[in-house]
Amino acid sequence: MFDWDLLTGAFTGDDELCAIVGVDPCTFDGRADTFAGRLHPGDLAAFRASARTAASEGRVTARRLRVREAQGDAHSGERYRTVELWGRIPETGDEQAGTHLVGAVLDAQIGGAAAAAVERLRDGLFSLGPDGRVTYANTSLERLLGVRREALLGRCLWDVLPWLSDPDVEYRHRSVVISQTPASFIACRPPDQWLSFSLHPDAGGVTGTAVPVTRPASAEPAPAAPTTTGAVGDAPARLGVMYHVLQLGSALTEAVTAREVCDVVADQLLPAFGGQQLAIYVVSEGTMHLLFHTGHHEDFLDWLEGTPLHAHLPATEALTSGVPLFIGSQQDLSKDYPGIPTGEVSSWGYLPLIASNHPVGTCVLGFDETHPFTTKDRSVLTALAGLIAQALERARLYDAEFALARGLQQALLPRRLPELPDLCTTVRYLPGTSGMDIGGDWYDVIPTSNGVSLVIGDVEGHSIAAAATMAQLRSAVRAFTTVGHAPGDILAGTNRTLIDLDPGQLASCCYIRLQHDHRLQAARAGHPPPLLRRPDGTTDVLDLEGGPLLGVDPTSDYPHTTIDFPPGSILALYTDGLVEERGTDIDVGIDRLRTCLAHAPATSLDELADRLLHHATRSPYRADDIALLLTEYSASLLDSR
């Protein structure tokens, strides 16, 4: 990755870029000319043209350059390898727009040659992830399967192609992943094109091939035991069912929320029994309410919403009786329940979800084609219903307690920020996703007689005690602010208050007072430094004097720093959850946030806040809470008073 200042020639690159071009990252002087010195002389013009192309078109795509493989004279006959230059001009929306090219240098020689070789093969070649989803497919596979690779990528072959939807295909993939032993099978693409598939596993996934073959001499079923080679259907489908049943039981023990439970049930139950629709209705105040639905019939069982438990319907009767109900055809449904809508579904399985003798709801399976429920199907589904009910009841209890905990946490924070003339503030708060415990992050905006005070802090730990300490510290800061103390004295007083409370916890805090003279008075106690974006777009990490964490020493001193804050500036206060990343120094995260604040295009402060949180919200797992307080100063602060 690189950042090229097209005006000054500054060229900032990471260690990987230095390795590609063969320079020592410790001695690289950060100049574009030094980078250009590693190129083939014949490509220097193309390199400089990249800057002109970027300035006029906003981006550079796949500009191929030759880089020397070793140090030495460019004219000494040394060997070169080809790299690609990709980049774009960030849309900053200010006077700095069009002056920076950011992008990547890709060492594509080996990968490009390999891809070209694979595309020349007449055989179909594909790659599957551990979950069976296609990660690569060559052109020949498109031709042999009769489907474009765009439709394959990110999906399972047996989900895209009806003629590969036999459970044995999925079973064979699962078996090679588990056993790490190659396997092959033969399948027929309608009407009469036979293909031989070979699967070659390793720890990272499966590489497969598809080759045309002649029609098998016999269509007789193979022996019951699974073999390493055979036609689709040779291995018993029952093994595929049992695989999903085992996966369902295992995954339900890890599912925490009701949504996770429903996703697990849909992912495992439908492929195990060949269903196309699944709906889960739960009981609330004596009526049925839809909790989850998946399938291509969007109106599947919509009419069941709000139905009382005493209604003469299969979903309610299965639940009140506690006995699963299996309906094999539309005729059977109309016979037993005249007038009930059938829609486009042909068979139904109604599984009562009962936990500890308490009715939780009903899980409904739908089949587009008539489905004969065998005795084994019925017994397995009946057993699974109890397992699903227990997991769902536990998850709903968790969801309720989680909502209560988050509600308590939100109640301890300001409901809305005060509206102030010439000053715009916005806040974002994201709770951690790793559990139910409440965090101790807090923020505040406090109008005073001589300005406005901005506060952000973080109590260590995640618990009710952390939230309680946070509320006490927020009250203490407000009390000291009302009295009119200086920022450093406010933190010193809050520190003594925390020690007197003796909660056994530490806290960080950053306190900033905005004054009438366009200046900031800032003090911090072990908290990450704030960021300041000035009207010209330059963005700095404010080097504030500070003291130790609150709660360490009652005699701690917290000096304050005075900083200019001209109109048009934006101040960012945040907690460490926004910049900390496992295995990375926090300074790296702070600089990444600074860069984002400097270059993120935004038409409003709210949009800017959302962009700064974009990276954090993309992660499904956040161990810590995140608080972000942005303040934009548009004119003379509170001069109208």
C-alpha cells in the first residue's frame, strides 16, 4: 500500500511495498523518485503518466511496471519482474482534493501466470472453501456446468445447480474435508452430459476438477457403504442427514441469540430433509407471532400471524397437543383442515417447540414437492424439536436480559446533546458484541457560563459495577464543572472522588473546555489523545499533557494544555474501543483514525461520524464498547450570549 503526494513527491509505503521493490523500509527516504529508481528505465514515463492519469480521471487501474529483482545498476542486464499499480484520488471535498494518490502495488507475475495457465485448461477447475462455497471457477467450468461463474462464486454447487442437489454431493464434500482424502463421483447434467468430479482437499479448502466422461455402463446402485469413487447416489443419503443432525446439535450449543438459533436451524434442517421453506412462530400473550422465516415463498404462513392457540390449525394443534404433525400433500391438508390456504407448498412438517413443559412455539418445514415423511424422518424431527425448543427458550431469555442490560446502560448516558449556537455536536455509541456485560464508556456535553465542556471517559471492565461507577464519575464531573473549576482541577477532584468511592476500578477521562477566545483548555487522565481537524484539512493527534488513570493516586496532578480552535475546526473525542485492535499497537489505530478523519468525505457531521465508525461496524466481534464525540466549531463560540 502507498500514499503518493502528487505535489511534493512524498511517497509513503508499507513494508510489503518496500519488499516488492527491493528497498530497506528502515532506510527508504519516502520519495517517489526513489521508488521510480527501482523501475525499468523504459517504464519511468508510464510511472509518471500514472500521476497525470490519476489527476485527470481520479484513478489508475492495472498500470503494469517492471521492477528490478536485486540491487544494482538498471543498465547491467539485471532481471525484472512485472508488478501492477492500482490507485485512486480520495474525494476529500477541500482544497487538498486531487493532490494525493492512494493505492497498492501488486506483485502479480506468479499469480497472473498461474491464472492464465488455468484459464487455458479444457477441464473445469474450481476451488471450494471449507464450508463448500465456490471461491474460484475457470472458464471451462462455466462451459461444462452451463452457468456463469458470477452465479457460482460465494455459493455451494449443490445450491446453484439442481442436478447436483443430491445430498450425496454435499456428503462427499464434507467427507473429504473431514478425512482429508481425495474422492470423486460422476453426475449427469441434463439431458445427457456426464461429468466426473474430483475433489482434492487440504487444510484451507478443496480444489476440484470437472471432466466430461461417457455415460456409465450401468445405473445400478452401488453398495451401501460410501466409496471414494462412484456415481451420485452411491453413498446413502442417510449419512448426509445424520451429518446435518450432528451439526445442528453442535451449533445449537454455541448459538446465543434467538436469531442465531433460527439461522442454525435453517442452515442444517432444510438441507438435511430437502425442505425449501422454514418458519418459526413463537407464543406471545396466547397468540402466534412470526420470529423467523426463510425460503423463496415470502408469504409462507403469513396468515398464521396473531392466531390464538385455540384455533383449529395444524401449527396451533401441534403445539397444544405436543405431538408433531406431518402433512404429505395438499389433499391431506384440505381434508383435515378445510379452507386453509395451501399456497405453493405441497408438504408440511409442524414441530411443536416445548421446553420444560412450557409451549415456546412451532417450527414449520415446507416442501415445494410432495414429501413422504418416513418413520425415521418423523422420529429424528420429533427428537430435534425438543433440542430446538430448549435452545430457543434459552436464547430468548438471553435476548430479554441483553435488552434490559443495554437499556440500563443507555439510561445512564445523555439522551440528547444540548443545542448550542455556532457549535455542532454528534455522538455515536456502540456496545461491545462479546457478551451481556455493560461497559463503562461515557460522554457528556456541558454548557457553562463561560463556554462549553466536552467530556469522554471509560471505566475499566464490563459489568453492572462498571456502569455504576461510570454514572458516579459522570455526576462528579458535572458537579465540579458547575462550580467552575479548571479542567485539571476537575480531573483531580474526580480522581479523589473515585478513590473515596473505592469501587476497585480505574477509569480514563479526557476533559476539554471550549472558551470564548477560540481556544481549548484540555486535560486528560490516561485517555487516548483527541484529534483536531483544522479548516485547511490538516489533522493532528493533540499532544496533551496528562496524568495517570483516575483511581490510582489521590495526589495525582492533571495539568491542562491550551490549543487554538479556529472556526471550521472539528474535534474528535473517542474511547479506546475505536482504535484498539488485537495484535496491533494502539498508536497504529489512532493514526488510522486520524487519516480517516483527514480524508473522509462527508456533507455533515453525522455522516462523518458514520464513516469513522465504518471499520468498527464491519467487524462482527467487538470486545469493547465504542464512544465517539465529534464537535464542529462554525463561528465565534457563544458570542451571542
